[in-house]
Amino acid sequence: MTNGILSRHIGVIAIGCGVIGASIYLLMIKVTLAHIEAVSGYVPFDMRPIGYSPADAATLLEALGAEGRAYYLSYQILLDTLYPAALALTLIATLLWIGQRISGSMLVRFGIALSASSALFDYIENLGIVAMIWSWPSISVPLVNAASTATIVKSVITTLAVLVVLLSGIIRTRQPKADLRL
């Protein structure tokens, strides 16, 4: 019974989570991350898909100043605590929605695993950023390297998850109409 209810409403869930996730992302890009960049003159940690060095991290944290670091913790980290879950739920619900109509679920399962992993590494990245800010001015090279690695892994996995959703959508649209289960 639960699967029947879920299958009937999964599209609405996907769209709802997508709207929430996109709203949070837009708020981060246009407000919190833009503010962090304006205050510091540097790209925030969250927007560095190829990572950052300990020197880059120290430069950003120094340029932020005490108020900028407090802002990062109070506003950006708060929003970035909500966003990974919203994105993962959007991707997973979309995969389940599309997956109802394509044969073979290996690609869907792979996409779900990538989506959940993307959120996990985003949370690890956030923990690293929080730890760097809390430990400032004494910044640990292993901590920066771990946070930077989480940023890189998150970026790669998120990209792969989105590509799997797109590929699943393409597969679904290429199926003959008679094969589609409504």
C-alpha cells in the first residue's frame, strides 16, 4: 500500500523538493555566498569544485575577518545544512519517478547511491568548514586537506548524480509508448 501511495505521488514529491532545493540554492548564490565573496574578495569554500590549498583557506578565513567568519557559520552553513538533503531528495524522487517507467533499475539504484553520497560529502565538507572557522587562526593542514577533498568528491559525485538523472530521463523518453506504465 505504501508503495502505491508513493508511486502515485513521487512526481509531486520530486517537484516539491526541487522547488525547495532550487530556492535554497538561489538564496545561497545570490545572498550568503555573494556576501561572503564581497566581504572577503575571495570565492567561498563551497564554490571551489577543484578544492583549495591550506594557503587558500588561510587567505579566505583571514580576509573574512571575525564578522565574516561568524556570518559564514550563522547563515551559509545553516542554509548548506538544508540544501544537500533537498538536492538528494530531489534527485532520488526524480529517479524513482522516472524509474517507474524504465526497465531495469540498476541505473536508478546507482543514481540513488550517488545522490545520497553527494549529500554525505556535502555534510562532511560543511563539518570541515565549521572546524576550520572554529580553529582559526590555528589552521590544521590535514583538516584543510580533508575539507578540500570532501569538496572535490562532493562536486564530482553531484555532477555524476545529475548526469544519471538526465540519462535516465533520456532512456525513458526513448522507450516506445506501449512500454510506458502510467
